[in-house]
Amino acid sequence: IIELGQADHAVITTCAYCGVGCGFKAEMKGETVVRMTPWKDGQANRGHSCVKGRFAWSYATHKERITKPMIRKSISDPWTEVSWDEAIGYAASEFKRLQSKYGRDSVGGITSSRCTNEETWLVQKLVRAAFNTNNVDTCARVCHSPTGYGLKTTLGESAGTQTFDSVMFTDVVIVMGANPSAAHPVFASRLKKRLRQGARLIVIDPRQTELVSSPHIRADYHLQVRPGTNVALLSALSHVIATENLIDLDFVRERCEEKAFKEWLDFVSLPENSPEAMQEETGVPAEQIRGAARLFATGGNGSIYYGLGVTEHSQGSTTVMAIANLAMATGNIGREGVGVNPLRGQNNVQGSCDMGSFPHELPGYRHISDNVTRHEFEQAWNVTLQPEPGLRIPNMFDAALEGTFKGLYCQGEDIVQSDPDTQHVAASLSAMECVVIQDIFLNETAKYAHVFLPGSTFLEKDGTFTNAERRISRVRKVMEPASGMADWEITCALSNALGYPMNYTHPSEIMDEIAALTPTFTGVSFDLITKMGSVQWPCNEEAPEGTPIMHIDEFVRGKGKFMITKYIPTDERSTRKFPLLFTTGRILSQYNVGAQTRRTPNVAWHSEDVLEIHPVDAEDRGISQGDWVGIQSRAGETVLRADVTTRVQPGVVYTTFHFPESGANVVTTDNSDWATNCPEYKVTAVQVTRVTQP
Ligand code: SF4
């Protein structure tokens, strides 16, 4: 036990939890972390932090860390510890065997938004160059892939438009499908500071989040939308702005495509999109929709912050485009205090997307079929790349069950716990002949693995993370990898064993390669980041020190493009058999699947997932506070303890998914976003019944 205050040196690094990307000072005694203190010069957090970054890091030395590579021939066999050479050699020979037997596209890889840009770059490079397929995807598939699609289509770039500091210049804020107090706490404190200064607040959420219920701030409107009807609500808001002449016509004429705008205007002006027409579907009274629309359009600088309550729907991409439409129509793009701001869930989800972890896009969001871009990579990497898009994660699962996808290299992602329809994921992994997991703990997915490669924590690696405001920050090693190999070294070793050479001596060389091949990263280097503290991309000849706010004079795509966003109800509607709508979210002290926070003191603050149910629905079912309840959907069934509360509206139930035993994703279905296959985690039709203790 080391007492606080015993540090002999400190290292500046970046939090490995949420997309705020707080800078931290790791106070060290030798190779032991004494404590983590928020870095006062951190440009994302300015000396602030939350309970996760500050206290939840002792998982790095938890006794359950796996530090030796392991293999087994069958998932029913026990694991055998082997040398690095044997594990890497076995994985490589299995991938080669599968490709020779079943074809080049029978294998693929998944990159992690928890890992650094450099590590993610290498995994997608290995898949494209060593496997020579485009079957590479990232866990962004299941969170913000609709953001990438929606913002690129409308504005021209797959990223948020602002800095976090920009919120201090806003006058009216829409927070939609996000609970920043729990999921992005340091940003939430800055937002609340601005609200206390007088900014107005519109919350769009099926549930009463802390922004609505806090006695210290006041939401002007809480549009308590029914899960699955976001597009209907945004259409109604736009209808008011269009029909009450609240559009910023100067902005639209100068900055946006005229034809697309006129088509959008005609569409949203239709009576079927009016608040009165949409109030029954959305559950939001028409006068509230009208009031909120008028406030946003006339209240000064208007900004929109959104989270997974926007993206994780069958119309996730449509919702993102509807948000961009709203921002353009009101002239709220291209200066301080405005903008469209996705709140990214994971520390490096922006980065994993930037690094080309998509089956259809090379780094920098350039399509794989684009000959010029592909040839540039072919020359640099000395390989011929495939021009056709590969498989997305859900397509890999389906192909596995069809017998055409046989081998997976998965880095830092627990797909069994985090992806929807657990039974389907488990069956798909069971159908594969070689599953290679690179992680720090034997997670749920490792139960289906044949090779386990022990990965490293953020304290054991050098590299960079890119946060939700496109800010690239350094991650610095404070201790040696527990397994003796850093994640980037493992990927290089696997690639070398597969016959495609990867020879780097330090992650800074990988960043140099990223900068040379990715136009938005031109000039980015470890030296530049150290000199500036952090850099926000796009970084290039015109903006050698980065770009805090995008689309200032013109959109990245030239003119902004309004898109028709027609509301299409989800298939997950309440029925007689499944009358309630199940939705999910997060809590402050835990993080995603809980692999890290469940192995830290944070677990003391939240040690189980519970089902929030409205008193009316609870009474109908004879359910009291703390009772065990069964939750059944068409996908599966699980059991949780009930929390009877008015935080949820009648007809809606809610839980978190931080503990594997809660089985939240046993219930969620294979419904997904039409454009990106992002799962519809936020709407599942269920029945809830009182049960005896499981
Ligand atoms: Fe880490 Fe996010 Fe908390 Fe900052 S707000 S300390 S990045 S979890």
C-alpha cells in the first residue's frame, strides 16, 4: 500500500474512458501509480475530472489480468499458456489455413475504440494488407456509425463541429438522447455552468435525466419523446420553423444547396409533419414542440449535443441528418456557441473511425473503391488492396452462421456482452474455427476464443486518443506492459507471421505514417502534440495547428446539403404480447461492459444493473420496489431487480448494461439502422413480469 503524496515523478496522459478525453497527471513512485490527478492544462478538461478517470484505474494491476498468451484447439478445452512465438505462430497458421481452405474473405478483424489511433491503424492495415480483405470494422458500428454517415452526407465531414469550450458561447442548447451527467461528466459540468449563466435548455429524451430533474438547473422544455420516434419529433420541430418563417434564409441562401433546401422545405411543411399530427406518435404535446422550436430558432446561438439515444435506432442515420438539417435551417453552424456535437461514448471512438476501421472506407473516410486513394495506400504499403467493401460486424456474424466466415481477430472489444442479441453473437462465434482475442481480461467473448493474446492498459502504452471534439492527445506509458508486449507490437508480430512485414520501433513512427496518408492529419506528430498540448483535426497546410471549429466559411463538402428525413416507425412497436418499450443507458460510476470499472473501487457505488419501471406499469403487474422481474422480448429473456420510479414514463422500462449477469443484450434484437447497421439498442418491445428470485 502506497500512501498518497509519495510520488517521485508524474507523467501526463489521457483518460481511457469517455470521449471527453480528459488530460491526467499520473503521479508515480517508480513504476507504481500513486494517484491520478486531473491535468490543469488539459485542453479538454481544464483541471476537472470525474469519478472514473480519477479513481477507476487500479484494474491495470488487478489479479485477474491475463499476462501470458494462451491457446486451445477447441472452446471446450482448458486454456494452455504458451510463449508469444507459439501463440502468434498458431494464430497466423490458423488464419492462413482458413484462407486457403475457405477463401480470402473467410477472415476479418475488429478494431477497438478503447485502443490508440496507432494500434487501430495497425489492425486495419493488417486486415487489408496481410489478410488482403476489407473485412474490418470497429465497435463504432454499434454506437456512432450513424453520426459518420449522417454528418458526412449533410455537412461533408464525419465528426462534430465544435470544441467543448464552444458551449460557453451558446444561448440555447438542445441535448438529445444523451445523459452527459452520467456519460460525459466533465462536459456536463461545463454545460451546467453555462446554463447557470442563463443559457436556455431543451432536453429531448424518453427518460428524466439529471439535466431535467436537477434542482440546480431548469430545463425550459423536456420533450419526453416515446422511444423510436425521434425523427417524427425532429420533423415536427422543423415544421414549426419552416411554417412560422423562422428559417435563417441568409445563411441557407449563402451556405446550402438550393434545390435540396427547397425539397426539404416542401417536405417538412407538409401538414403530416406538424406538431399536432405528430403528438400522438411521439407522445409530446404539440404546444411543447411549438414552444421548443420557437425557442431554438429565435434564442440566439443554438447548439445541439446528442448521444446514443439518437444513433442507436433503426433510423439513427436519418435522425443525425434531421439534426444537421435543423442546425443549417437556423444558421447554427460555423462559429462559437452553435453546431452539431455528437457526444462520443468511448475514449477513442472518433479515432477508430478516423483510422479507417470501416469495411468501405480507408483512413480519412475515403471510399475503398476510389482508385486514386487506394493506389496511394498500395504504393505506401507495397500491396494490392481489394477494391470492394468488406463485411460489417453483423454481416460477419451472419456469414459465420452461413459457413463462409471462419476466423476473427478481435482487439479490445467484448462483443458478446456489448453487441445486441447475445445468443446470435454467441452462435456465430461458436461457428468460427479460429477466434483470436486480444484483451486485458478473459471477457465474455473469450469464452468462444481459441487464442488469447494479453493486451495492455492505457498506463502501459504510448500513442494517441482522439476525443469527441476531434482533439488528438497523447497517451504516455507509465509502466511496462504486464505481458511484455504492447498491443502495437502484438499486431506487428501477427502481421509478420502472416508474411506481411510490419517493422516499427515506436508508435510515433506509426503516427508519422498516419499523417503521411491521411489528409486531415497532415503535419500531426508526437512532437507537435507535445508542443501544443493537443491538436484538433483537420490539421493541414491551411491549418497547421489544427481546426477547433469546422465549416466556418463553407462546409467541408462545399454547400451544406439538406436531406429529406421521412419518419418510418420501427418494427419494435409495443404489442399485446410485448407491451412495454425497453431502452438502455449508462450510470456515472460504471463504464460500458464494466470490464474496467467492475475491477476498481467504483463498483462500490453501483454493483448491479436494475430495471427502472413506472409505478403505473409496476402496479399493473404487482411489482414492488426491489422485486425480481423477468424481461422477455422476441430475442430472449433475462431477470433483473425492479426500481419503481417516475424517471421513466409509463410504457417504457430502462436499464444499464455494466454487468454481464444482467443480460441486457440477451433481450435486444437484431433490428438496426438502415444505413449503417448500428443496432437499435434503444427500442425493444418487451413484457415484464414479477418472478421469484433467480
Ligand atoms: Fe475520463 Fe470522461 Fe470522466 Fe473525463 S469525463 S475523467 S474522460 S470518464
